[in-house]
Amino acid sequence: MNKVSIVPCSDYSSAKEAIARALDLLGGLENVIGPGDRVLLKPNILAASPPEAATTTHPAVVSAMCEFVLNAGGKPVVGDGAGISRPGTTAKALKVSGIEEAALKAGARVVNFETEGFTLIEVPEPLQFKKLYVANPVLEADVVISLPKLKTHELTYYTGAVKNFFGTLPLKCRKETHLLGKRDLFGEAVADIYSIIKPDFAVMDGIIGMEGNGPSHGEPVKSGVILASRDCVSLDIVAAEMIGFDPLKIPTTAGALKKGFGNQCPVVVGTPLKEVRKKFKPSSGGVSMAPPFLTRNLGKYYTIYPRINQMKCTHCSACYNNCSPHAVERLEDGSFRINEKKCILCYCCRELCPNNAVEIKKSLLATLLTAKENLFQKT
């Protein structure tokens, strides 16, 4: 039976106590961690954002989990790889997010996936990729724990415990998965990653979440919970439902269930789900699910694409360096533009732009159709 614990927590000053309660409701970490086990704690460190931006897992959650791992006899290792393809990005993100300092003070080792190397691994019963490169610290760990942030996502609607492991891939592999170009295929690719790692536990930072244009440019929202589970898929099902989404329409959850992971009906322990529900605003972007024949025939009346706001752009090259189909083009004057004919609407440019300079432009018809899709995928 897959259980998900829910514990109210109104402020990060009470995070440690709330996490302790959430762990106790599931039997504690002692049943997961053995003496001397190397425990990899994988927070969400998408970009160099301060804790108050709600883009990354809060350092208070990371610190508390390091302490609980030590108390259980394990050796905590905190690591991730940021999403922007530029030397030093992860190192900067670890510092700016406060995660590095919090982890070190708590007695953990901090690793940078960018510099620790990757190993090519065969994917069991693959849905999209037969082999994938995975960060060595993850493969070397005896126990892997996901520490996601509760956020909306422009491509996958919601991002949580399963999607968190996308950060274990090198950036080249991440670009290849985005080239799949469709939500369901991308979800299957993330499920392939999950099937290699097979995490042992998950604790979600839902004290302050992000709604709207997540995972990096949405708005912080007080959601006031800590969620935990020994099964990442079950946690994602409960968390997605909690913020107003149909959990079975989340591509990463659907992909994981397709591969035989998780349970569609996990059991909630602790605070009942109905008492902590908070409807999050969905993202305004993402890949349109309208039938191709319809969009082709509508032609110029149905358009949706990202555009660079030149007034906000600082020419940092984040969009250019991270565009899988090379749709972002550098012009002679050093500015950038997005070639609509090459764009696959994965929105990596938008997600990784540190200045929020990539905007979504839609025709009226596209605005109406995508608004209907957002309503359809919610409960």
C-alpha cells in the first residue's frame, strides 16, 4: 500500500518539526537508511534563484533532511545540476539558493553534477530511450531521496518528485528529451530516467509553492504543507490533486504509471487532503494538444510561439545555448530571435531565461483553445 503523509506547515521556521512528523507517519527513515549508507538528497536547483523566489527547494528543508539522514545513521550527500548550459551555473545556483551553505552546516557533502561525471546506463523496458547518461553521485548512492518543490510547469503542468530527476541528466541528454516535442512523449522519457534511479523516498517542499508560469517565472504562493512518501509517483498524484490538477493527466505521472511504477490510489495519512487543497493558477504556455490537422488547416489563425522581448534581453545566451532544435538564432548585432519554423514549443528558452525576457505570443484562437486545454487537464 503506497502512503503519502501530509503535514501542515505555515512557515520555514517550523519546517524541521513538520518534516519529522511527516517521516514518523511513514515509519521514519530508519526503515530506509542503513548504518553508513551514502544517501543522495536531490533538491530542485533549477537556476541561481534566492529562496524567496520559490524556484528551488528551500534550504530549511534541505538542512532538516540532512540532519534526519545523519540521525538515521546515513551519510548525506546533496547534489543537482542546474538547467542552464554555461560553465559554473550549478555552482552559482547552489550558493544563491542557500542550499550549499545549509547542507554544509548540517554536516552533508555537496556535489555538483556538472563536474562529477556521468555514466551511460541501459534503460529497463524503455519507452523513449534505450540508454541514458546519469550523474555519477546518483548511481553511487545507496539511498536516493527526492526533495522537490511544489510548482506548476509549462510543459508538464505540474513538476514534483518524479520530474525532479530530470536534473540527473547532462544538458545534452536533456535537450534530446525536449526534442520529442510532445507532453506525453516527454513524460515517458522522464519515466525512463526514473526507472534507472528508483528513488527510495521523497519529501516535498510545499510550504511556499509556485503557481502560474512555473517552474521558474511563476508567482510564489503560500501552500502551507510538507508532503512525504516512500513512492515518488504516489506523492505526485496527491500533490497534483491538492493544487487542482487531474493527477492522471500529468505527463510524468502517466509515463511512470505506464512503466508500472506507483499506484493510482495512494492512501493519505496525517492531515486529510480536503483540508489542505489550494487551487494553483496553471501556466499559460506549453505544447498545444489541439489535433495537428486542425492547427494545419487553421494556418495563420492558430499560432503560438515564444518571442524574445528585446527590452528585457541582456544577451546572456541562455536561450541560444539551451535550444534543442536550434530555433533561437543569433543576429549580427548580438541580439537573438526565435525562428518559428524551427520552434517545437518546449519552452526551454522561457524556463531558463534569467531575465524573464521570453514571452508567449498567441493568436486569439490559440488563446481560446489552450485555455480550454488547461481547464480539461484540471479536476
